[in-house]
Amino acid sequence: MTIAARLMLLLVLFATGGNAAAVQRALLVGVSELVNQPQVLWLQAPRNDVMLMRQTLMKQGFAPADITMLADGVAGAALPEAQRINEALARLLEQSRAGDFVMLYFSGHGTRLRDSTKRYQEPDGLAENFLARDARGTDSSGGSLPGGLRDVDFDRWIRAFLGKNVFVWSVFDTCSAASMTRSAAQPVEDVGPADDEVRFRGVRAGQLAASGQPALAQPAAPPPPEPAGVPRARYVAFFASESHQVTPELRLPRKARNARNAQPQGLLTWAVAEALQQKPATWRDLFNGVLDLYPPVIEELESRFPARELPSPVAEGNLDLPIFSNAAAPLSTRPVWRAERAGGSLTLKVGLLDGLEPGQEVRIVATLADGLQRTAQGRLVQADLGSARLAVPAALGELAQATSWSVTPVAEPASAALRVRSDSALPGGISLDYPASIRAAADAQADVRWVDLGAAGGRLEVLSPALAAAAQAGAAPAGAVVRDAAEARVRLQALAQLKWMSRLAELAKEGRLDGFDAVLEVRDESRVLRSAEVRDTAGGTLVLRQGERAELIVRNGSGHSIDLVVVGIDAQGILRAVYPEDLGEANRFERGTREAPASKRFALPWLKPGRAARLLVLATPAQARSAPRLFGAGMAETATNAGANTAELRVRGQLTPERDRQVYGAILRWTNAATP
């Protein structure tokens, strides 16, 4: 190689971060036959799902040699046994390099059982397992399922890929899916006529125990490495159902029931393949396209299985990133919401709680059946707590054949913005989730004044009475001097987020969510000393003493799943994610009943004796077959220090130049005066 050629190669490697040959790979697993179980528990579609997904990925540019298949009944594919699945994951991890893209796909039965070895405990105490071909019944202790792949093991594999800077897209077309990366299903029922039968994916662990034989000893697969503190910035997952639900397989597409191309498929798999044909730009676009395909199928299944709770797909991760890439920068900097058309109106299932306000300007996108899009501008004519409405723009009025509608706010709402008065530029790199933002303002309207002190840093002065209490919480004491731009950025972000959090609590304060409660407990090492419902602690009545700690207990006995967000601000003004704890985690909290509520306990180690803090709890009934709903209180930043790298963050709010329902909500204002 000549010197010039070597220099050119070095330049190419430098420009691409040393990864000039990023590769897209996939592992597709489909388990139709459980060979150690009665055939009544077998499925028909997973082998078809694997073939459909392979064809779909090749249309997206995946090379056939980079798609590994483990499926029974598929020519050339290895059998999907537990050991082989773990070995395939290990090989894929070894092959992967920084910048690569990996899809992990699983189609088949899932089940749930108790597993006391889990570090993360589900609200109902059950663990999700994917059943490999050689799955057997539980052992005598009930905590092990031979031939089952545990949710915690999937989570470790995903974190191992993320630790190598590999983007991971996971798809679980199984029952009990939404916790597969961290129920006892209903019994097998009448599946319908042979030419159009419907099977539901999911078996009870007890069914396996009754029909399985004692398992032979097998060498345990080596666990994947566990990189510490890896953020899920390059991660997206689609789940066929919530943790307590099962998902169907049936002949698809329904409009061609008797045609040759209609064959048994998993509903999620088919919907993903169909939605990809519309060439979505982001994972959110893809998931919304999947949701658009569910209603006619669900309506038909509801008439055939009226007692069955039908599945609600769940998505988590960085949904605004470009599809099939390893990019960290989102294509969309503002939320995209599905809309439903009725006559001349478009209705959104989001509203004031999500950062919308009457009169707000929005961008409307109509996606036609062939994937083409038409856009127009409009304004909201109505916004309630959980819904909003606008007129269909005249330019789009004739599009009766539009397959889907979506709405995006043109800008953050002015009412949520932190108004800052400054005679100099604010620190750069400010990163906020919609709808929080920061805008320049005159003295009379400003919430905060920023004074640049040059080499000495700067001074933040809280001017708004509404934020004066926040200053006592440590977010930015009145007149506080900050050392550098990084610290100023963190404090400004905390104040902007706190302003929105306070508005959320104000909007929801009169609401009630039947069967839901959030209790704060003060404990020592052995017992609960005192407790109170969070909405009753506004006066700071629960004081921490030395040697005590605070914990939050959330209970959902409402009878349905809920969308839950819990976030705090500690004494240093740092935002603290409580639930969801991770950027890549869904905020769908499991359903429970009054007799058997789903509950979870959260440690709050950043609540310290003698230090003030804030804690927001917000919950609403989850809407079936809807995209994630974080109410603008989700955490864009997972790091908890002023020097956090902002390269991975979504920039939801920017400084504006000077030229230019049933709901539970409570905010804990913890004054927490020092007590001996």
C-alpha cells in the first residue's frame, strides 16, 4: 500500500470514528414446538414469523449472511433450544463492533413464575421467561425453569451489546412481553375453525410442571459481561403485550383470509413488517404505524373472545432516533402524537398534562396508504387534561384515504418556559425534555436572573414567587453563585424542569385515581417509624433524622395498567429519576386489584437528613395500544453530575434569542429541617 493510500485510509477511519464498516446483524428466534410438552401447547406461527422478519430485514438492507435463524420447521435454521440461543447470542456479541446495529427477535410462548434470585423485582413478584424448544416444568423449588430464558438474562445481554456501543433493537412477539428485558396466562381455549384458528401465546408455569419430565443436567451457558453504568441511549424495544397480557397468532392479513398469502403470523410481527413498508424515518414513526394496524384486528378478536383482555403493544427506548442506524442524535426534537379523524376534526389522546395548551400551533402529517405524506399547519382549538382537538386543515380535508394522522407541536408552550433575564449569553448545552424550555425575558416577566461574573462563574437569582420554594429545595438558592458553566447549566435545567413539574402537580391536584396510592415511609434498619400518603406531605411533616432513610411505596389496585412517572430534585438541584429509572425503560406500571394490588418499593437515597428536596408522583390510567406517555417529566439525562456528557441527550428546549381525566398527581415539598 502506498503512503498516499495509507493516509487516505487513516483519514476515512478518523472520519468514521474507526468504524468504516459498520454492520447490521440480526438474531431471529422462533419456537413453534415445545417438544417436552403436549402438542396442544404448540404454536403454528413462529416459524412463519422468522421467515417474514428475515424477508423484511433483507428489504431494509441486511445481508442474508448477517441474519442468524434459530427456528423449528425452517430449512437451514438451527433448532431454538436454550443452550443454542445463548451460544448464538454470545457469537453475535463477539462479532459486534462499535457502531454496529443488532436486532434481537423472539417469537413464541412466554410464561411467568416467581424468581427470588432477581435483583429487579416486578410489581407482582413474578419473572418473565421465554420458552425455548426444550422447555420443561419447574423444579421442586419453583424458582428455575429448564429451557426458559429469563428476563434478567435478556437484560444482561442487551447491556453487554450497549457496552460495546452497538445499537440494539429488540422485538418480543410473546405473551408477558413488556417485562421481558427486566403471569400466569389464561388457559388454552377454543381457537376457532381449523381454517381460521386463533391461538394465544402464553402458558401457565403450572401447565409445564404438570406435563414436563425431570430435566437432564446441562452445562450452564456463560453469562454475558455486565458493564456498569451503561446508558440505554442506543436502544429500542417493541413488546407484543403488557406483562399480564397474552398476544394472538392468526391468519394475516385479514382482508386476504382465503388467499394464498394469508398464513398464521404473530400479530406484532406482521404489523412491524407491514409498517416498515411505509418507510418510517424514526422508531416512533414505526411504532405508531404498528399501532395503526391493530384496531380492525382487535375489534374482530373482541367479538370472538369477549372475555379475553387483548394485547396492548409497548415500546421503550430512544424512539426519536433514526431507524436502522447507530446514531445518537434524534431526528425529532419534539413529541409526535397519533391523532384520530372524525369528520372535520382531529382528536389527540394527550392534553394539558403532556404540555399542550389551547391555541398552540402544531404541524399535522397525514400518511397515505402508499407511504406518501402530506403536511400542513394548524392550531389547537381545545385542550383538556388528557385530550386535545383541532380542525383538519383545509389543505388536507380531501384526504379521506389517509391511513394515519400525527401531530407535532411547532414550539414548546410559552406557559411552561423558564423565563430568564440576562445581559449576556446563557451557558451552552442546555438540554430539556418537552415541554420544559428556557426563554429570554424582561425583568417584569422573568422567573430567574442570570448574572455572568466572568472567571468567578455566575449568579442565579430566583425572582418568581412560584419558584421561591424551589430555591429552598436546593435547585438554585436565591442569589447563589455557581462556579462554572456546567454547574449553571444543571441548575437552570433543574429550575426549568421544576417549573413544569409544579404545573403538573397543580393540574392534577384535585384528581383521584381510584385504587392508586403512593406512600412515603421513614424507616430505620429494622422497622417503619412513620409514614404518610405523598399528597398529604406538602407541609414537610415527615422529617428525617440521623440514621433514618426514606422509601416510596406505590400501589396500583385500580384494575388496569397505569402510566406512572416519579421524579425528584435533590438538595444540589440534580434531577433524580425514580420511575422509570432508566432512559430506555417503559413507564407502564402493571395492573392490580384492590384485593391483590401491584406494588413496588423505591429507595430514595438522595433524600438526606437536614436537606430539602422535591418529589413528583403522577399517574393516569394507561390507554390501550398507545405510545409511551411520560408527561414531559421523563428524564432525558441519566447522569447525575454537573459534568455529564450532553452528546447523548435530546435537546427539547433551547434558549430563545432576545430578538425573537382520572389522574393522580402530588408533589412532595420536603423542607426536612435538621433534627437531632
